[in-house]
Amino acid sequence: MSETAELLASVRRTKIARVQRVRYVFEGSVTDDDGPLQVSFDSGALLRFDVGGDGEILKVDTTPWVDPFKEPLSDENRECVVQSGKWTEFDVSEEPPYSSVIGDTVYQVRLITLTDGKLVGVIFSGGKSELAASTGADNLQVTIR
């Protein structure tokens, strides 16, 4: 079993405690919801999912997302944010459909791989819901059932 597979399997029998998405914000409005997904578990584990540099693999990390445009900003960076917007982290734990996975125990972790073994997705199955994160067209796609 790969290190990533072991990491993902380590959250079995833990409860999903919090879900965060990184969304693109421009002029005060969310314009893109395909940014990284961060899931925290009652065990203290944190998993962050994003699209890998090749646009195909699912990148899995255990560190929280860091805002590269966190205050205080230089004048140059502030102007860039005003003109172009920026990625911003949102706690979506209380937003449907994300709210349906909060408190659910993960009973099964299924990996989605290509024939060459590249990890392109993961599905966390709980008692009442499923949370899936996968790559597609250079975006992170999140599905909750």
C-alpha cells in the first residue's frame, strides 16, 4: 500500500468534523468553487485535496491551506488583489450539501486510480453520506451524496 493510500485509510472510523473550500473571490463575489478541499476529522487528522501540477493527479496533503495574500499586503499585492481577486478559504461545514457529511463516521475509503496507478480521486463512505473528491479538466470536483 502506498504512503498516500495509508494516509487516506487512516481516517477510517473517524468522524468528519469540518469541511473547508478554497474559493476564488473577485470584487466581493465568489466566482470559482473548484479550489482545494480541506477535511478535518475528530481524530485531529486533516486532509487537503487539490489537483496536482500535471492537472491529472489528486494531490493529498496533511497541512492546512496557507493564503499567499494574507494581510498585511504590500501595495503591489493589494493592487493585484483589487484588480484580479484571490483565492480565499471558507468554512462550508454548515452549507448544503457539505453539512450532510458533518458528524458522519467514515467506514470505507475507496481510491480512484488510472490504469497506470495514478491517484485521481477518493471516496469517503459513511453511515449516511459519501464525500468524493476527484480531478477533472484541471479542476477539483467534489460530490456529496
